[in-house]
Amino acid sequence: MTSAQRETFVDFVRDTIADGAAPFTFRNPYGTDTILVRYVPPYSVKRLGASKWTVSLSLEVLP
């Protein structure tokens, strides 16, 4: 992702889902529906280049 996308992700985690406390809907990668998930801290960020990043994280699917 770009540096701007990384900042958007960090803001989302911090502000929108309260560092993982709040669940959110996520597009199901195995279908066309959405599922309720929770982010499971921590996430990792690795710089790939001048303005390229990779982010790894875990999501828990909620009932």
C-alpha cells in the first residue's frame, strides 16, 4: 500500500475501531456478502520502498 493508505489504515484502527475494541463489517473473501469481524492486535507494518508498505493483521470472524 502507499504511505497515504497506510495512514488511512492506522487512523481506522485507532479512531474507528478503537484499537480493535469495536467490531466492523468486512467483505467476505469467499463470497459476495459481508461478515462481522474484530481486529486482533497487534498488526505489523513493513516498509517495502520509498512510499510502499505491507501490513499484516489477524481478523476474528464473529457470530
